[in-house]
Amino acid sequence: MGSFSIWHWLIVLAVILLLFGGAGKIPRLMRDMGQGINAFKKGLKEDGKDKGDADPDKALETDRAAATQKDNVAS
């Protein structure tokens, strides 16, 4: 059971920094992370609205139907 590995020292250092970094750091960090996640979700919803919420399967069926109609007209 010799000396600690680098991972042990990194974890100890992280805990010390969190303890002496101030009591408000952890809640502020979690709030910022939550706001980032909400902004990401909102961006995904807006991106879907811009594309018209197109369903790839329906688009494929529409393309097939259009191709079939063209073949019938050409015949």
C-alpha cells in the first residue's frame, strides 16, 4: 500500500478546491449547468420547428408515390 496514484491526488485536490472555493460555488455551478441543459433542449425544439417536424419515413413514402406517378404518366 505505497503512495497514492495520480487519480487519488486529483480527487483530493478537487475536493479541497471545492471546500475552500466558497459555499456558493457548487449551487452556482449546478444552476449554470441546468440553464445550459435547458437552453440545449430549447434549441433542439426550435430546430425541429424550423424543419417543419418532417418525418423521414413520410418523406420517403411521398418520394416513392411521386416516382410511381411519374412512371404511370410516362407509360
